[in-house]
Amino acid sequence: MFADPALYTEIAQFYAWHMALMDNGEPDAWADAYTEDAVFEEPGRSSVLRGREAIRAAITKRVAELAAAGTVMRHWTGNLSVTPQPDGSLRAQYYSLVMRAPRGERPDMFAHVVCRDVLVRRGDRWLIRHRHIGVDALEK
Amino acid sequence: MFADPALYTEIAQFYAWHMALMDNGEPDAWADAYTEDAVFEEPGRSSVLRGREAIRAAITKRVAELAAAGTVMRHWTGNLSVTPQPDGSLRAQYYSLVMRAPRGERPDMFAHVVCRDVLVRRGDRWLIRHRHIGVDALEK
Amino acid sequence: MFADPALYTEIAQFYAWHMALMDNGEPDAWADAYTEDAVFEEPGRSSVLRGREAIRAAITKRVAELAAAGTVMRHWTGNLSVTPQPDGSLRAQYYSLVMRAPRGERPDMFAHVVCRDVLVRRGDRWLIRHRHIGVDALEK
């Protein structure tokens, strides 16, 4: 049921690295961690994005909006579970708390979500083939 | 002082799995992760629960109340430490932030606690023999 | 790019242990985890501290102030990345959410920061040689 230590710590580090790309305003590197045919779903918040370039366009727009507003976001990952699949892909589930942290102001929770990803191996790296974000709560 | 990588990642995944059972409304599977003679203590919040069936009854009631209220809770685990004991049991300590996440609303912190568990091996799985929850803060 | 499982889980446990020292009011043990010549930077919040004894004096004062006020703080670490350097040191980066948890009251977020540490091996333990805390948000 559980991933071995090498796989589990690799995926934990994958998410620490990947979330930091978004939070540091590097949308291209963030989008490059998706497969070319990746699907990104966040029901109730946005329409389904199909393909890496659609995902890239959406994150590029989002990062630009946040930068224009001077808003820093920090995406926490927690309670990570990693389940290898028979076809070599992985299912990863984790909670994500999105902190909105305007510099010099009081920290603030923007959203709480549960993410379910399918990751696939491409050479020496993992790519996201499918992401489903279940929004538990979101600031209105 | 520290657990080896296999043990540490196994226990991290144990908690990710176990917290999700409660958060997804599966009280029976959650209760089955306690030993038959387990003790559950949460001083200042509830009386001591003795035995798996008392723990099962309490969580079943709690899950039903949350479902009736339409409330989603997400129990985060953080700063996990795992210390093997000479008798083969483990002591695990972690912080837990309890997010209350009513769908479509602003996320909210319900409680912050420090958990101290004793885990014992039974066949191929770990069971909780003792849980002590120190409540740091709780919404009034 | 990523640390191996033994190193990654060791550093995760190092931080769980070290944060608990501060949160449990043990400033001397906390300060002993810095090198004698350590540098502690938290721009915009305090002046640079140079040397273990300056760090010890600052944390001792801070812990005493919190104890006098009856305030419990809990320093969460998240999204940990660990990058070994050619000289044997490590770079560690992590998010930290500082929960202020007055007993019996509603939990509260005090600060959100991004920490960048340089750790060095001394015998069988890791010590912090440099800490840079980037304050994203802080309660006014």
C-alpha cells in the first residue's frame, strides 16, 4: 500500500520543488513538469485545462496577476500519500493549504484543497499527467 | 535518536492514510487502526476513552455530527518525530492543525494540537496503542 | 538535485526535533544546534545575529517573553528541500508557518516565512551555520 523510502522521499522533494516554482513566479518551469497531454481539473473554480500549453497559459496569466497585485502565495503540501500503480505510474494525494502572504501584513489562508495527481516517469524525472483539485474551501 | 528512512517514511504514510480515513468519513476503518485495549486521551476536551470499541463509538458519533452539519475537517500532520523503543513499540509525536473547510466558504482553523502516540506492530501493520492529544488552542 | 532517502529523512527529523526545542521552551539546546560562528538573518524584523552566543541570548530572551505572556508558539516546517553541496554542507529550504496557540483560545497564525539554512556536519550531528528567514507576512 505504501511507497518505499526512495520513492516516497523523491516525490516529497518533487512537490517541494514544484510548488516553489509557482510560488517564486516561474510559470514556464512549473508547466514543464506536466506531460504534453496533461489534464488539469479544478471543479467549481475553473474549466478543465487540456494539454501542457493550456496549463502553461493559465499559470502564466495567474502568476502575472499575482505579481501585479503584489501578492505572494505559498502552497503547502501535507499528508502526502504515494501509491505505485501496476502500469508504472503513481497516484499521489496530498492536502494543500494556500497561504496568501502579503509582505508586512498578517498571514492569511486563501484556500484549502485536496489534490489527486497521476505522475508518470519520463527518463529521469516525474511528470504530472493528471491533476484533480478538490476545493474544500476558498476565500470569497 | 532518529528513525531510519524505511521506518520514518512508513509512519509518515501511516498518518497520511489514517487521517484521511477520518476526514473522508470512514470511522470503522479509522477505529480498526487502534489496538483492542487502546487508550485515547484528550485532556480538557473529553473524558479518557478506553478500548477500541469506545474509540469507535466516539468517532462514529463525531463523524455523523460533522456530516449532518455539512462540515469537512482536514487533519494536518507536521513536524513528525518517530522514536523506536527498546520493546519494539514506537513513540511518534507530531503537530496537528485541524482545518475546517466548509465547501465554498473561507477556510478556517478549528484547532491546533500536539499528538503523542505509542504505536505497536501487529503482523504487517502498525496499530495505535495510546494517543495523547495536547490541545494548544481550540475555537470556542 | 534531490537528497537520498537517508539524508532527507534525517534532515526532516532534525527540524522536527529542533523546532520542538524552541516551542517547548528549551533555548539552550536550541542554540547548541548552531555552529559557534553561525549567522542568523531575519531582514526587516531584527538585526543580524553573529555567533552562537548572540543567537543564544536572543532566543533566551524571546522564550522568556513568550513564557511571561503565557503564549505557546508552534513552528511548522513544510515543503522541505535538501540539496547537498560539493563541500559536504547542505542547503535546506522550507516554509514555516508560526502558529500562536494560547491555551483554550482560538488558534491564530502569527507569521509565514521561508527559511534558507546552510547545515554542516560536526561528528554525528548536523549544525546550522547560516539561517536566512524571509518574512512573507507577520501579524502587526
